[in-house]
Amino acid sequence: MYNEYNYYDPNQEDPNNIFDEQPKETKQPKQKKKMPNWGKAVCLGLVFGLTAGVAFQGVNWAGNKITGDSGKTQEVKQASTVNTTQLSQSSSTVTADVSAIVEKVMPSVVSITNLSVQEVQSFFGSIQQQESISVGSGIIISQNDSELLIVTNNHVVEGANTLTVTFDDGESVEANIKGTDAAKDLAVVAVPLDSIEDSTMEAIAVASLGDSDALQVGEPAIAIGNALGYGQSVTTGIISALNRDLEMEGFDSKLIQTDAAINPGNSGGALLNANGEVIGINTVKVNANAVEGMGYAIPISDASEVITNLMNRETRTKVSEDEQGYLGIEGADVSSDSAQMYNMPVGVYISNVIDNGGAKEAGLSKGTIITELDGITIDSMSTLKEQLQYYKAGETVTLTVQVPNSRGEYTEQEVSVTLGDSAN
């Protein structure tokens, strides 16, 4: 069973499975069995005589106590050298001590707090609104003239009324969602530079991105993230597998598998190689009693095009409900299972077009499937509604739609729709 991503909600039971690899790293190799001291004395006696044998037995016993320990230390060092040579794919030396890597990268990893409002059913059946707080992580990836840009998971920021970013020096500022892609579980948030203190700007850094296409199974991996909302923590492991497919609704990406512990709150944090380069964005772990040490990250090379697209979008803030624009449709989800079963694209199926609405005036009709809004993947009605919260009535959006023909085949089109208001 898969944990539904790894942002941390303190109101929910902690599903954490800790993977403790320290005993494996510090366990000393077994010593080779040595000949008993009395046996050595007998052998020496055969050479030097019975009289000298007694004396040599005492000397030999003392010598083994000294040189035996020295020999063991030499063996451990040699094994360590061989292992690090085999594991390292770069000029960096891979050892159990990753403090230098962590010191370099920690300033580029942030904590993200999502304050949202959810509708919950009370004991008496009425619907009430309740504030919910969840936490995740993010990675500083760029800076433009006015903003600091941070990549994270879509599920970390989804539904947010307020987003707060906490930097490595402990300073917290509010952030805005610049763009999201639910199908790839990626998001970019922006922090205005004028809201960041000079001292914080000096303490933080932009992460170096690596090449996840060059990864090999077995090489070291380091995960940094806001586990359980306690602040940044570090876990280590290896790359366990590549190109993993997870059967999760609405998720479309091949993932890196690692045994570095990925716990609730790590979502959106960094998976690093031995050079301190970001090779993945931590997203999910297997959470089951019989499973240990199976976490997953989105490969950075696969995510780069989506991240670039999101970075170049206009930063928007949510508008009030009475100002929000509407498409003027009724729709239903086309899930991945439904899409496969009925040979349809994943998206929102238009089941009805409302008269005098923007969709009607743009020529959209029943049976059309919406797959994108202004370049953002739309895979459900909830995703569509989430995106529309950033647009006012009267604004124009570009929809990517799939239009069916008489043979049941779909043709992709782009349609400009001027959003109406709730009164229409």
C-alpha cells in the first residue's frame, strides 16, 4: 500500500516507517579465527626446541594481543577504500560522513507550510469548514529580478490558502504558487525578493542540479527534507532501482527508488548524489508493515522541462470567490482507468455546456475533454477548479481540448475562453 505522498499533517496518524541504516554502516567485519596460543607454542617448540618453546609461547601470546588489533584496523581501511572506489562515479570520495555535502546543500532546501480550509462532516451530519495545516519541503532552483523560485510537489501546495516558506536560517516568509502540474506532481512557488531579509539572502543558496539519466543502481543517495515538520533532517542510502512505475491515480511519472528514508514532510525535498547535486525530488514512500526502505523521487532530468514551463508562468494569487471566473460547464473526471477502458484521454469530460457561459460562446460542446488550462495539465474537476481560483471573471484562458469525431477518435485543439461570472 502506498502512502498518499509525504507531506506531514499533524492531525493525522503518523504512518512513518523509519529505515535505520546506521548499524549496517558501523558494524565491524568479523575477525578471522586465529590459531590458539598453545598451538603456536607447539609449532615454535618444534623449531627452537622444547626449552625455548616455553619462553616463546609467552612472547607470542603478548605479540598477538598487540599485532592482532593492528592487523584488524588495516583490514577495515582497505575494505573501505575498495568499496568507496567501486561506489563513486565521480571525483568525490564517498564515505559514511556526508557532512560536507549536507553543509553545501542544506541552505538550498526549505520547509513549506500549507494552511488550507477543508470541508468536514460533523457528528450531526452538517458540513463545516476546518483549518488544516500540512508541511512539506522545497528546493531553491532559481532567482529572477523580483522572485526566488522554489520547486516542490503539487500535493504539498494543493488547496493552499496561505503558503509559508521557512529558510535554513529559520526565517519564514509567505509565498505564492507560480504554477503546478498535478499529473507530474510538481509545483513552483515564488517568494518576492523584497520580503526576504538581507541576512537570509546571504544564508541561502541555489541548488545545483545533476543528471538523473546518468544514475546507476547502487550508487549513494542522500535525502534532505522537513521530516515530520521538525525541520530539515538528513538520511542516507543508495539508489535501489530506476524507472519505477507506481499505480497511483492521476500520477504519471517514472521514479527513482531509494532506501534513504523518505518520511512524511520530506515531500518536495532533495535527493542528492555524491557530488551534492539534486538528482530527484522526493515524493512518496511505500507504507506497509511488511515493507521497509522503499522511497521514491521524481528524476530531475525528467522534471526539468515541466519545471522550466512553470517557472516562466505569471505569478498569480487566488481571487475572492465573488470575483472568480467560470467556464460555464458541468464535467466529470476521466481517470486513467476509464481512459484505458474506453480509449479516451485523461482529463475532464464536458457533460453539459451552460447557456450564455464562456465555454458555450467559445464553441465547446458536450463530449469534449479538457486536458490543459494555460499549459497546466488538467486531470480532474478538482484540478480544474483549483486552477480557476487564480482567474477573475472577464479574463481569457487557453484550453487544450480533445474533440471526438464520428469514429470515436480524438483531435487536439486549443480554444480561447473568456471566463464568465457566477451570475451567468
